[in-house]
Amino acid sequence: MARIALLLLLTPFGLHAQVSFERLLNADDEPHNWLTYSGTYASTRYSLLDRITPANVGELELKWVFQAQSLEKFESTPLVVDGIMYLTEAPNTAVALDAARGRVFWDYRHNPSNLSRPCCGRVNRGLAMLGDTLFMATIDAQLVAIDAVNGQPVWRTAVADPGAGYAMTLAPLVVKDKVIVGVAGGEFGIRGFVSAYDAETGEEAWKFYTIPGPGEPGHETWEGDTDAWQHGGASVWLTGSYDPDLDQTYWGIGNPGPDWNPAQRPGDNLYSDAVVALDPDTGELQWYFQFTPNDDYDYDAVQIPVLADIGLETFSSGRQMLWANRNGFFYVLDRTNGEFVRGEPFTEVNWASGLSESGRPIETPQPPGETTYPGVQGATNWYSPSYSPRTGLFYVPAWENYGSVFWPEEQEYQEGLRFLGGIPGTPIPGGPNVPSLRGDRINNWTEAVGTGAVIALDPVTGEHRWKYEMTDVTTSGILTTATDLLFTGGREGYFHALDAVTGDLLWRTNLGGDIANGPISYAVDGRQYVAVAAGNGLFVFGLRD
Amino acid sequence: MRRLLFGVLASLFAGGQLMAQAHVGQYEQADIAYGSTLYATYCVVCHGESGDLFPGVNLRSGVFRHAASDRDLRGILLDGIPGTTMVAGAYEDAELVALIAYLRNMDTEIGGVALGDATSGQALFAGKGDCGSCHRVAGQGPRFAPDLSDIGAIRSASVLSRALEDPHGSTLPMNRAVRVVTAEGTVINGRRLNEDTYSVQLIAEDERLLSLDKRDLREYTILTAWDLPSYDDVFSEEEVTDLLAYLRSLKGMN
């Protein structure tokens, strides 16, 4: 009996272990798998699985738990390929496990150099896969290829110098035969870039600097004869998207540095706080759109570029990109050319009174000592949103009622040291300067300094359809499904299933730890699962057998 | 030699035998100033300007969960705290001396609050102020109002001074009063201990710990002000500085 089950489990692996580019392109044809960080190249985090429905979601039960050995935040989104789950444990351990039982096949531990200087924890957001190779971007700025069958390293390439503040926390993106990554380090005065490596050999194929050098278009947006551009940040710490028809890959770019002192870097500071469209073969810039020129507030445009065709043909090509930005505005762009279609604030914003016809913010800086909304962690951040083509709604994890007081300061750049140019503070004198980077199990303050919400936006009109409010802020991504379920978590440790149409709560369970990744759904042997990380564990739910 | 002396002082301090001001003057002003710039560069992004960004960690308090002596602090800075995001750093000796000097003086540097005589403050607390009729210290007194046993370790002098000057206006979010009316109509006044989207945990006036489902309640109100006595006419300026010195000396059982 046991042996038969084993055989059943093993056969499909032999047949399907290879993840070809073809399969990545058509990920929607195999919704039982989760092949890339955001599920598909369009990054909608919308699952076509339909076994779990609003009618039976109340019967979800815990199937298994994976407890990470690391006590860092669990921000990794697992991949699932034909019954095997691949995830990372902070800082840089890759693990392969049985997606139906949670038992581990192998783990591979990369020991990062202690030169690495992550700004905000030694976190990692997951893997990419091509053929039978996994790719992991490490906190000491290495790209490692790992054999998906036996967990052995295949090649390792140094992407940048960790001692100079470069790090990587993102899950790579595979396009065709290349592995694309970007570098973090926006708090250390790096010069950011997106770069691509041959998946076979690890050799660098191209490199796109997110800050143009002398002579390149855009360099003039780093005004004056200074070296500000060389230390201007513009990091890339979240996975991009890809449109195969346009053959463009899209990446959100981080804040300019020093973070809070724009006077030290006059000009628009391209391509900081922008989205760039790149040719995946050459890295050549196709277009860009900048959300926050000459940023004062650390409003990284490090969000997932969500590709959706929402039928706004009258305004544009009909191929859109949806973007709820850390700066508090929700944008619709034409992704063929980066043109601004429309945009409006999705929560309190007072640093700008609106957007011009071209999408440029009309800035209204607050007087010194006054509170700026949104605060330094943003109205949203890297937490994945979701778009459901069934409801036509875009779902954003948001921080509301949340502001900071910004105090800019002159700062000299020194290699490897933090390069911040000031400090953001709390609007409450003597009060807690939270929500901090990490959640806490005691929350008797956030109603005063910032609360969480899932906001359902109609991207056609910008209208808020519904909102699900939480007492604590949320760092959880969102998943929607073909049965109009929405799964999300939050700092409080609750894992919720909401009705994606109405926002009604259908089911919840308390997982007892900060939920800081994005839930995913997959199926093994016809059984649908939903997986989410909380605290230091990954919790996997399914229907009662 | 110099470092050894610091170590001795620091452990006395951690034992609660020395008042807050005992440290002032033990560190070079130049070190403190240099330390403050290093702090702004390396530490502020995580710990915040006033060193209290992490719940339970207040770098200004003079009491550390992971360190008693300056030598322990040095170890933390060089090695980080495993299992947390507190990072290891390759600091040079001069940088370490400066960072520690700043940590030890951060409160005075930031707050600029004058502290008087803690022994007189203790007498005022028990006597004229009658603070003990509401606050518990070291196991004595009621528990409905915040326990002040370690208030000197978790709050800066400037925050404490505001609490005395303006008891009504200065209530921090973590000390909110809540008013609850249950489905049966029972009214409960409490101090909120914890809250999430669906439930609230509180200590009631009669010192019961209660956890309530919000959706079962007829009313749930978070009050921003308590009905507290004002000390405007009760204490002289000097007495306020004495009370502050006493509060700052309350560092809990460490």
C-alpha cells in the first residue's frame, strides 16, 4: 500500500521535472503549479484553481507546517512544480519538499559573507526555476544556480560587492535562457542595476544601470557637477514581470539616495522611483515612467508590476499595467509605451495634491516638523497585490492613517556605510515610532499611528469597491482565485479568506505570527492547497478529505 | 583601564544602585558627539531617532536586555544578536568607544531634561503625590494603572516629564482606557493591553484580565483621556525634577 503511494508520487516527477520557458509562458495552463514568484509572468497572483470555493472555504484545515530554522522574517514565496515545493529560508537556504506532506527532500545552505550589509534583515523572497535548475539571489550579492534534483550548487556568480552595500533579497525572474536579478542597497549609496545571466553558465549577459552614466540619456536628471549619481541608490529588490507579446520585462526601481535629503541630489534622479521596461535579450531601455521625481520620503517604486488588460482601449492600447505605489497613488499605465492613463490616491496623501496630465505629482511638501502622509514605510510597499480578471478588481495591501515627520540632513557618502540623509520620526511626541519593520505580538498603539487594510479598487474608474480594515498594519501579499476567493494575512497573524466581490470575511484562522509573504495556491493529485507563511513557519491548508 | 572602570560602573548601574545622572561625565563629550553621528549612520534606520523603535528595546533607558556592561555592548555591536535583525558590524575601536558613549548618554543628549534627587522623589511619590494609590511599584500597589516598576527603563526622561506636566494630554497610545458594554449590558472600564481586528485584551478596574470578541460587544470605545489628577499646584519645579529622578531610577528587576 505504502509502496504504491510512493510510486504514484514519483512517476510524475520523472516526466515533468523540466520547467521549460514554454511552460513559464503558459503557466496559466497548469494552475496546479506555481512556477514563478508572482505565479505567472503577468504577476496577477490570480489562481485558476477552483476546488476551494466560498461555499466550502469554511472547511479548510491545516494539512502540514514547515518550521524554518531561521528566525528571520519569512518573506519567501514558494515555487511548486509537479508535487515538489521549492522555497528559501533566510538568509539563503534553499529547500525542496513534498508539497502534499511537507517532508524535506534536500536543503542547500549558502553561507553569506559577513561583509554583507542588508538594510532591513537578511531576508530572501524565493527562487526561480528553468529546466531542472533553481536560481537563488543571495544577501551577499551572489547568484547561485542549484540542481533541483539533488540540491547541489551548479554555478555561482558574484553580482556585486557586498562590502559596498550591495545585497540581493528578491526572487530572480527567468526569461528565455536568462536569469534576471536586481540589487538592493538603496540605503548604502549604491548605484543600482538590473542584470541578466546565462542560465547555463552564470555568465553576465547584460547590465542595465538604473542611474544613467555621463553621456547617457537621463544623466542630466542628476543635476550639477557632483558625483551624486554614483551613490544615488535606485536599487531593485523585487521581482519584475514580463509581457511575451511585447517582449518587454518590467522592473520597479527603488528610492534615490541619500533617502531623505533631496537637496543633495537636485534633479528628477532617473530612474529612481520609476518603472522601467527592458528588452530581455539586451537589457536595453524601452520606456520608463517615474512615479516620484526627486523623492524626499523613501517612496521606492518597488512594487510588483501587474499586467492586466482591463479594456481601457479608448485611452490606450488596451494593455495596461496596474500599480499601487508606496507614494499613495494608484496608477494605470499603458504598458506598450509607459504612457500615463490615469491615477489617484488610494489612501491619505498630502505630499502631493494630485497628478498632472502626464502623471507627474503636483507636490505639496509639508512644513518642517509637520506630518507627511503616507509615512516612510509607504501606503503600500513590496507586499504583492492581486488582480482578478473575473471581478475586474485590483486588490492592494495598504497602510492607512499612517504618517511620518521627515528631518533631512546633509550627509557625506562613505563606502559601505548607511547613506540616509536624515531620519523620519513619529508624529506622536514620545510615542512609538512604529509600525516598525517587524510586527509585535502586543499591539496597543497602531490605531494611533497606522492601521492595515485590503482595498479593492476598480482600475477602470479608480473607485474603491470595498475595504477590509485591520487593526494592525499588513505586510502580507494577496491571492485571488477563480472562485472569487481572496486570501491574505497581516501582522496580527490571522490568515483570512474574503469574498473577492464583496469583501466579506468568509473564514479566518490565527497562525500566531507576522504574515510577511504572499499566499499561493497549488494542487497535488487533484487536491487544492493554500500555503502562507506566518512567523517562522509555512502553513498549508486544504479541504477536509 | 578606562574600559574596566566603565564596566564596573555599568554593572552597578544595571543593578539599579546608581541614579541615571551618575553616568554623565564618565564619557568624553567628543566621543558622545562622534557616537551620535555614527548612530545616525548605522543605527537609526532600525532603532529610530529616539532609540525605541523596537517594542521592548529602548536604547536610551540605560538598561539592555542583552547587555549589562559596556563590554557586553561592544560584543553586541561587533557580533550582532543571533536570531534577530540586530546586525554585526566591523567597527573600529574608536567607533565602538564613541557608539557606547552615545548609547550611555543618549537620553540626556536627546531629552535635555533636568533630574533632581531620587530619594526625595521617592518620598514625594509615596507621600504628597499619593502616586501609589494608583500605580504599582516593585509589587506594591494596585495594578489597574500602568505598573511603574521599570518605567525608567522603557521611557525617556522627556516622555516622563510630559507625563507629569500634562497627565491628560500625554497619554501614550499604549495606555489607552477602553469602555466596553457587553451584550448583556454590563459596563466594563479597562486599560487596553492588546488589540487586534477581532478581539481586545484588557485589565478591568477590578484587576481581572479579560479577552473579548469585539463583535459580541454592544459598545467598544477607545478613550483618549483618563480622568487624572493634575499636579500643577501640588509640586514645585524642584520637586518635579526629584520625581523624575526617582522614576528614571525605576529599572525593573534586572
